[in-house]
Amino acid sequence: MSGITQPPWHILTDTDLVAALMDVIPHPIFFKDREGRYLGCNSHFCQMLGYGHDEVVGKTVFEIAPSNLAQVYHEADIKLMEAGGTQCYASSVKYGDGLTRRGVFFKSVFHDKDGMPAGLVGMFYPMEFMLHVIDM
């Protein structure tokens, strides 16, 4: 068919579109490489943990979360990277204000151009947000 043009994929690398997309979602979002180092996150993730973006990127869960929770996240990440696909589980997060809160993690593996697992992307859905929605 003539008249069909390729999407302007350069917009993903030449703008802050991905960051804007992540920040418009009102939940903490993060992504990690296959070794478990954070490649990026949205502002809600930083606010939740009480860290700046530069304090998260390049770190592992063991460097930004209490060891007992970091172990839970790490084991879940290993299972997901081995199995592929998506994952959902309930857990807790220690917030930057010192309180530990419950919620649900949703994670998915992403792949490189050769189809090999390159890392994972995840979102934390806080329990208080669920309760807020129920009250609406």
C-alpha cells in the first residue's frame, strides 16, 4: 500500500516522551537490566522511596531497599527472568517516610532486538490507592 509511512520512532530517543508517559501513570514504575540494576524509573517511584532519580539508577534492590524486602524482590525477579512473560505478586515496600506499606507488583520481561531477555519493567500498585478507588 502506498501512503503508509513508518512511525517516527526517533521520537522515543530524541525526546522525553518515555519519561512523560511514565510520569502520567499515577503509580511507581521502574525498569531494570538483566543483572537487576535499575535503568530508570518514574517520579512516583522516587517519591515512594524517598530517593532522587540519580540515587536509584545503576543500583540494585539491595542498595535501595531493606534486605528482607530486597530478597523478596530479587527472588521474584530471578523467577520472572527465567520463566519470561509477566508476573504479579503482593508484597510490601518501605517508603521514604519510614512506613512499610502493602501493595501489588506487576512485572514483565522485555527483550533485546534478538529476542533475548534484556531486563524487566515493573509497577507497584499501592494498597492505599486501591482503597481510595473503592471509596470513590
